[in-house]
Amino acid sequence: MIVSKGVLKARMLEYFRKVEETREELIVTDNRVPVLKVIPILENSKKSWSDIFSNANQLKYNSYEDILSSETEEWDDNLL
């Protein structure tokens, strides 16, 4: 399933229930670009929480800018 952020926001519980029911992954888009993937955890899995999320430190993400950088660097000193 593919859904935009806006539609997901309005109907999140419905989509989460579909993922649980169908076992199908959900791709969330922002301006038609995939940004998130929601996957079901297998019901019959005997795994612990730590086993289920053991690969969390291996997740990949895109960082477009340094979130700790100063915003004032962009401003002309004459405008401050």
C-alpha cells in the first residue's frame, strides 16, 4: 500500500489496521517521494522486543543539513 502523509494523518488508525490485517507493508510519501515504510511484526513471532528492534542501529536515514548549525550564519550582518 502507498499513502501520502496527509491522507495517513487523517486515517492513520485505518491504515495501521490494514497493515496488521493484510501483513502488507505501507509506504508513506511526501510530495510523491517515499519517505517511510511501515512493516508488520509477525504475530507468531516468539522474538523479544530487543530481537525485533536489534537492527535499529543499522537503519539508514538521509540528513540534508547539520541540525546543530547556527541559523544566524545565513544572515547579513547589516540586517541584524
